[in-house]
Amino acid sequence: MTTPARTKSILDNIGNTPLVELTSISQDLPVPIYAKCEHMNPGGSIKDRTAISIIDDAEARGVIKPGDTLVEGTAGNTGMGLALVAAARGYRFVCVMPETMSADKRQALATLGAEIVLSKPGPLSSPNNFRNVAQRLADENGWFLTAQFQNQANPRVHELTTGPEILTQMDNNLAAFVCAAGTGGTITGVARSLKAKLPDVKVILADPVGSGLAGWVRDGAPTPNGPYSAEGIGSSTVPDTLDISIIDDALQIPDEEAIAVTKRLVREEGLVVGGSSGVNVAAAIRLAKSGDFDGPIVTVLPDSLDRYYSAEWLKSW
Ligand code: PMP
């Protein structure tokens, strides 16, 4: 066992997360599934990596300095990451989030000192859309828009950290990587890093039924829109931070399947993770069962279940 080194700041402990075999889930499968525990980041999600990467990049370019105001439109996890970085580095942070997001996330953000602006639900074409509200506030007030859906510091951090960590932890031995996309930063960056080292590795998008992204990957047009439970993933349009050309295929996961797998992760593996982890691992199970892969399948567990204790989908457990 390696003990992490003493550090100057909690921010130095973002990344370098554990990767665990899903032993109970894998026992009846022809190949094992491994999951990277991104819920163990200091802010509770994979988006801590994005937050520190965007702020480090903007500081290095001289665009921001402590005391400035940051603004972002986020379903919550990027907000938590940015709130953490803002607290530890001395920024003011304004977080725009759709009013449909869980109350738990809202409360956690406010507790960390973020100022919250709730937006009405609406597609990207609507001025009410949370991303448009954030852009407007940045323009009107001269605040720094962290722009997770456009900022290439987002996929880059996964190319430079998440992907290489997976390669090291797997001893360069994996057949496929599968995960869902919100901004697409994770899948794009990890795919770039894995394919540079292992050209035969397959990268598969896990997409909730109701999101358009699976269709964009497979046919260049969106799959039909609809409601789904998992937060922070799926989209009707392709963000700038998602490079669909690097993705080999897509799987569509219905709610019931994702929720059942989330419950298995918690109850059988002791992994206390949120709904997008269920989508990711449900897709990994399908890939393992397909018989198309003769090596391990790797995925990520993007966030922690404690963000969803008031969510409807959890009430049936
Ligand atoms: N799962 C959850 C819970 C998230 O909040 C996000 C980020 N929106 C993702 C998965 C997807 O990550 P990315 O933005 O890197 O595609």
C-alpha cells in the first residue's frame, strides 16, 4: 500500500484515483470489468479534474487572478469542482444550474460558498438554457466563463491524467474503454491517450435512452429526445469538447437497466456512486457479454451517490 505524500493543498489531491475490479459484477462475465473511482476526488466527482485544469490554464495564460469572479453553467459536478477550487484559491464563483437538478447538489454548492443562479429548463437554442444564462452573466459583468463545453483544457486534463493513470493501473492491458458523455471531456481525452498507446483499443459511448449522442456517434444525426434519470450526461447536440470521430460505437442504456446496475454497484461492490456510474457499468456489462472482447473492459464512476439522496429514482430501492 502506498501512502499519499503530504501536500500543500487539497487541490494537489485531485486525480490519481483508485481503479478497482468489479468482482461481483464480473463473476459471471467472460472478461472482467474495472472501474476508476472518480467519486473519490476531493469534491466528489470526476469534474474536479476539469475544474483545476481550466483554472490552472487560465491562470497560466494570465486571464484570471485570485479575487476575480468565475461563472459556469453546470448540472452540479463541475460546479462543485469549481467551488472547491474557488474556495481554496480565493475566487468568487457564480454557478448557473437548471432548476430541475437535485436539491442535494444545490445545497452542497451553497455550503461551499458558491452563489447559485437557477435557470428555467430549455434547449440550447433557448435564452433560458443554463449555458446561455452563464454566457450572458459573463458578458454583462466581465466575469470569467470557465466554459466547460468549449474549453479544451477540459478534454486535455483527461488526456494528460485520467488516460495515463488507466494505462498504468491496467499495465497497458485493456480491450475497451466505455463511458457516458456530458461535455465529452472524459471520453475524448481518455480515448486520445489510450489510442496513442494501444491503437486497437475500442472506445464506446454509453448514452442514456433519451439522449441524442448515440445517434450522432453511429449515424451523424441525433437519436430521439426523451427524459432519463441520470444527471450530467447525454445531450441532443455535440459539444465542442466531444470529439465523436474518436469514438468507435455507442450503446443506449434505458433507465431501469442503469438504476438496477447502480444498485448492484452500491449493494454488491460497496461503491457508493451516482446514476451515471450505473449507465457506464451497464454498458460495460453489455460489452463484456457481447463476446467481442478478449481483454478487460474499463469504465469510470463519475460521482458519488450522496448527491442524489432526494432523487426520485433512488426512492424505489
Ligand atoms: N457523470 C456525471 C454525474 C457528470 O456530472 C458528468 C459531467 N457533466 C459526467 C458523467 C460526464 O463527464 P464529461 O463532462 O467529462 O463528459
